[in-house]
Amino acid sequence: MSQEFSEFYEKPENEFLEGFDAFRLPEETDEEAIDRFKEHVYRVVEEKNYWTFLEDDLDCRGVDKKTIINRVLFDCVCIFDVATGDFPSLKFRNNIGKIVRDAFDILLTGLMKEGHNMMKNRKEKDHECISFLREHLENSIYFSSTIPKHPEDKMEFFNSQTRRNRDFGLSDATVGENHARSLEGTLVEKFFALPFATAKGVEYLRSKIDNKRIILFGGGDSMNDLLRGTDLRPREVVNIDPYLDSERVSRNANINYRSIPVSACDSGLADLIINEEEEGFDEIWCSHSVPHYVDNPIEFTALFDNIKRLLKKGGVCRIYPIRLYSGADRNATESAEMRHAYIAQIEALIADPSFNVTHFGFLDDKFLKDHYDIDFKTLCIQKIA
């Protein structure tokens, strides 16, 4: 346990955080450590029954974990009451929101000090990852409108998709020492597991993004807030998207941004972006793009070859969501072939001593069962050698 946490526990009101290891565990990524913290908070809130309605003492156990973690840390959360159709406020005892935010800031401080985990995962963890991916892809079939086959129609289809607003979720945020800002549903949460942004949370994000080289696979019109803002300053952002018909980004002069109208599955992509003297990129972000919309098994090979070549040592590729397109133009056999191709590429990465593959996304089974068509998991590929 870190000294900061030891001192934190000495305060009587903070006893509910006892039992949480503030150090990152062996083989644990930053995102997994954050998820472990969320799980701990949820468990303690359940065990100690830290809840009460403002009007009376109704028991609110059974609320999904995501709602608790992402909103309870502001001291108050709204829960939908099916019986009445109301959203009564839920208040927590002992100022738990501030306590948890303070503890979370200490965890983030420790993660920033420790830097990247560069250990190769144990076989047990790799086996768990593959097992999860097999089950997840089998049960997370995404049915969409049929993708046109004709090139011009296909271009128009993806032009309409890429024009959707997908902001990063944090730019020029005004976050005080005693305040937090919800990041629920943002790409910040999907890529970095942060449920809310305190001043320390913004500092943590800066350690991940400032002066870093970032690739967007199928970025479309996403990240406008990141590219326009000044709170986070990546050194370079390259948007790889063959369906971006025109730029709509108002860019920050401090960020070196460019878009390249080629596919992330283009076999010549790496040679187009980097030369032999360059060490590669710090981050690759895939948001509702590839491998979600990969056309055939062959493209999987090219896509993951590009990821391996474009990442620098210590670099991370973040893929959200972990699912595959399945529409009327793809039969059951074709869908199975796509799943097998996806899994085969991940198995190859896991077998490679230069890479680790992990997944994260804190959510309880009840919520997933009730919202089976929504995917909250993120796949991370880290180059460790």
C-alpha cells in the first residue's frame, strides 16, 4: 500500500477503502487498475449499505454498477423508479463522493509515477483474454442496415456514418480541486476507463496524450473537441479514413493534424505514414470503425499487420467496441469466418513476445443482460518490446 493511501486510511471516515491495493498489480494495465478501483467502490457501497433516499430510507441495492460508479461520485445519483416513473435523488452518507474522488486521485498519481507496465502477460491471463473474446464476439452480434456493395453507394453509406458527432469528451475543461466532471459515455471513458475528470484526472490524461503521436483509424469527424481545444496537446494526429469526403475540423494550430484517405486495411499504409528512421506512434484509436467494419478475413491480416508496424515500443492500440458488423448481406457462415479471423489475429498477437492484449470495461452482468445490444468493452493491444 502506498504511503499516500496509508495516510488516507488513517482518517476515520475513510475506513471503507481498506483492502484496496493502491499499487498497480503485476501484469495490470492502468485501465485494469481503474476498473479494479471501481469494482472495490461498488462492493464497499453494497456491503456497508452507504445509501439512502433523501425522502426516506428505501433500499436501493440492485442498481447497475455503471450508474453507481459514474454518478455516485458526485455525492448524488438519480435512479429511475419503475413503479412511479420518477427519478428520485439518491444521497450517500459520510460525504462518500469526495472521499472516493480523493482516493481515486491518489491512485492516478501512483499510476503516473509507475509508467507503463511492460511485463509479458502470464499464460493464464492470455487464456482468459482469448476465452472472453470468443464468447464476446459470439454474443455481441451487431445487426446494422445492409452495407451497399456498389463502390459509389458504399462511399455514400460510410460518408453518412463518418459525419456522426463522436467527440473525445474532454477539452478545455474547467475542473477545480474539489469538483469533478462526468465522462460517462465519452471516448475518454471508452479509451482510458476514466469515469469522471478531477483536476488530477486531467493531469493523468495529459500524461497519456500530451506530446504523443496518435493515429485515428476511421476517425471521420470525431475528436473535433480534442483538435480544437488547448487543454490536451498531442504532438501529431493522423486520421486514416477513406470515407472522409471533406474536412470539417476547425484545427488547433498547436496540433499537427492531417487526414489520409486510405483504408486502415491497406497493405501499404505503414510505409505511407512512417519511414525506417521513425519509431512509430504512441496511440492508435479505433472508435466504431475497424475491425468492426472489416469486409473479409484477408483484411484482418493487413489491419493487424499495420497495427504492429505503426505502434512504437510502449504504444497502445485501443479498439472500441469489440464487435463485428452483421447485416442482411452477410450470412451465418460468413459471420463465423469473420469471428474466427478476428480471434486468429488476437491469438497471434498474444503468442508474440512483443505484445500484450487486454480488455477492460467495468459493468455488471445484469446491466449487460438487460442491454444486450450495447457494447461497453474495449480491447487494448500494447507493444512491449
